[in-house]
Amino acid sequence: MKHSAVRKQRVRLRTAFLVFGLFAGALAVAQNSANGSGADLASGIHATHVLGFAGMPDNTAGSLTIKDQSLRFESQKKTVALVGISSIEDIFLSRQDKQVGGTPMTVGKVAAPFGGGRVVSLFSHKKYDDITLIYRDKDGGLHNAIFQIQQGEGATLKQELIEAGAHVSVVDNSNLPPSAESKNATN
Amino acid sequence: MQRTRESSGFRVLLLVSAMLIVFEGMCSTSWAQTSEPATTNSSKKWSLQLEEVDAPEVSLDPAFKAAIYENLLTELGKTAEFEQVFRSGDHSANGEPYLLILKITVRKFDPGSETKRAVTTFAGATKIKVESQLETRDGKLVKDDLVEGDVHFFGSNLRATHNLARNVANVIKKSTLPEPNARVSRNSDLFAPGGTPWRNSLSCDSDRCA
């Protein structure tokens, strides 16, 4: 009887450690990715290519730069894909709320007993800017590319692209809530 | 002994969770894989041009529109049903003798929430329903289907577009397209009695075979 009580206590303790570990991990990941400063297109901004950019595999991390009238994406494996800025027909910004940690974190959350994973999920999410580029290739074929960048950097990137000669149908970004930086600037 | 039991229990838990993830991926397309595949013995194949995704009735995030378009191009290319899959506006499609045009119209969209899904499991599903219309170059309707794509448990919201594209490609793959030789002139092959296009290829196949 006493033995089983000790065992139960040990299991509870382990569960608590597991949930705490997941929680701390999620917070660390979320905080690390939130520490990014504003976009700096001269040196490149960190982005994840979600899909559609010709010649680049989906879900590739890398950096976006504007160079010689081209938007250039260089992956961490040094693969480069680029598109002429004048061929960009439209740019859209949107904001997505995503869970951090990917598949390992998902498996960990599912495996956590007593619904501990759900509690972790409440805190392990982060907002990203999705920038959607619509451009045409040399044959006139329509391409759509989506890049995921840190919250607040989307507007800067869009502005830089417009200044470099990209076309847009809608200039207004009022669908996006203002970032902390823009709030400070207006105050 | 107790420690061995605990660790094996934990392993079983991990295994179950991994199986759940795999099951989620499979169940989204299982409905489309139930019918028998259509066989085409023709040496000539249709080519396909995918038009820009249209969403006149629903408010759809441009990222979803873009993802549906790009995922469709990938999935339609994988089916090997078409000689070539052209993008919208591609000039090289102009010289193609046997060309079908695929028009996708979004009819219903529920954005859902990845966090809601992760916290509650039963809420926050992302759902997209589209009308997929396959037309000949001169606007004759060959196929008209309503196809859905969704994410119920794991994955980002945009994953619904991937599931949708896979379902659209599967529906087209399972259907019997008219022979390219028939082209536009043999409308009787393309249309049901009364001039209406065949709707829902899965039931249409069995009717035509009967």
C-alpha cells in the first residue's frame, strides 16, 4: 500500500517535470524567435520559404535579400533562387498564429500525460507575418510564393520591394494589427 | 521491475502518439481512394492549364489562395494523367492541341486555429471547400466537382490546402476523361442527356459503364 503511494508520487513528480520541461522549452523557443529586430534587407532577413518560389524546396529556412533589381532567397545550404523585382505583380501580407517546436514538440505534447501537452500548447504559439508574392516567369506563367518572416518585418519587406519596383494592387496594410515598433513611432 | 514497466508504458504512449499523427495524415484523403482507378489506353494525353484560384463569395487570405494554386500544380503533376501542366497565363499552352482548363472556385472557407486544435483537439479545424471545374478551351464543361480539404488535429492551417490539392488531383485521376481525339466536337461524350455536364465523377463512372 505504502509502496504504491510512493510510486504514484514518483509518477506525479515525473509528469510535473515533463510538463515543466515542455513548457520551459516552448517559452524559450518562442522568446528566441521574438527577439529579432527590424528587417535589414542589405544583410538579408531571416525567412522560411513555405512554398512556390521556383527552384527552392518547400519549408526551407534561409535569408531574403534585394540585390541588383532581384529578390534573392538563399537557403542555409547555400542554394540560391531569385526573381526579378519588376516581374512581381502583387504582394500580400497576412498574419498567422502558429505552434512552435515542430513535430518533436507535437509528439512530446501528445505524449505528456494528464493533458499536460494542452497546457503547454496554450503558451507555445507565436505570430508570424506571411508575405505572398505573385509574379510571372519569362513564359508569362503565374507563380505564387509564400515566405514566413518574423512579426513586424513583413511591412518593411513589402515597402522595400515597392520602392525597388514591384507592383502592388493594394498598398493599404490596415488588415494587419500595428506592430510594437509602429505603435512606438506614432506615440 | 517497476522501472522497466514505467519505461515500456512511456514507449507505448510515444508509439500511440506517433500512430495518431500518421492516422491524421491518412484519414484526410481516405475517402478519395475508395473508388477504382480509371484506365486510359490512349497514347495521346490531355494537357492541363490551371487558372488562378477564384474566391468571389468568401473572404480568403491571399496566402491560402496562393497555397491552393501551387499545391494543385504539384499534385496534378504527380498524377501523370496529363502530358503537361501549365500555369495560368503560360504562352506555351497556346500551341497545345489537347488542352483542358481547370478552374478552382472557393465556395466555403473556415480559417480555424492551430492553437485551438492543439488545446482542445475537437475545435479549430481549418476547412476549405472548392468547386473544381474542368473545361475545354472553348468553355465546354467536362467535369464539375465539389471537393473538400481540411486539417482536424495536427499541422498548420495551410496544410489544409495541401490536403485539398491532393483530393482534387485524386478526383481527377479517378475520373474518366474523354479521349483527346474526341476533343470538342463530340459533345455527347462529355455531357449527360439533356446537355448537363457529368457531376461527381465517382458516380458518373459507374453510370457510364453500366
